[in-house]
Amino acid sequence: MEKYDHWVKCDTCDRRFETERSYEQHMDALDHCAPVFESETCTRTFFSQAAINQHMSSKGHWEPKVPCKTCSQTFKTEEAAAQHMNAKRHWEPTVPCETCSQIFHTEEAAAQHMEAQRHYENYCVYSKRRFDSENCLRQV
């Protein structure tokens, strides 16, 4: 028999198997529970920490991929990004509209609001007030 260097070991009874298939048959037949290691960035699962580490390295999953929605930081997982956003209170809107009391998460959202609500029209840059009509603006 050839020497096989990639034996799959049962963590429940320490038996070793040449193939994943024979390992899975053993697990099913004896109702052994295999530890499942889930990839943080895709849907793959693995039977050992070593296997998932190899997968994460070969696929570049260790690299930060999830951006913070408010700042330029990136994270390896959605959970890490959410934890950062909670800690830094990045979920709360921080960009105010120049003419009304609304606050937005990004400059782009505030600018879109200004355009959509036509806040750029009838806005006095000196008094920093918005008026309902051009006539009201001229009366100031």
C-alpha cells in the first residue's frame, strides 16, 4: 500500500481515514460529531482548523475586505466591522443638512438630500437660512 500523508482523523475516536468519503461514512455510521470550522468570508466549512487556515490563506480571505461605512478602515469580517462601528458610534448620522435639521451618514447623502429637497434654491449664504420661495429670499 502506498504511503498516504493526508490522513483524515476522527476527533471522536482517533481513527484515521485515507479519504474524506471514508471519513464521512464512518462519522455517519457511528453518529460521531465532527467539529465544523466555517470560513469567515465564504460559505465553505472544514473539519479542522488547519484545513480552514489553508483555505483562508490560499483564497486571500485573511485580507481585510469589509469596509466601515463611515471611515476608511477595513475588516476581515462583517462582525468585526459592526463591532468597530458600534464602538466608534459610526452608525449615528454625523453630516447635517445645511438648511434643515436632518442629519446624514455621508456627505453624498446630505448632498443628494439638498438636491432632492431643492435646498440649494432660495438659500441665503449670509444668514444661512432657507426660504420657501425666491420672493421670500429677496425680502431679506
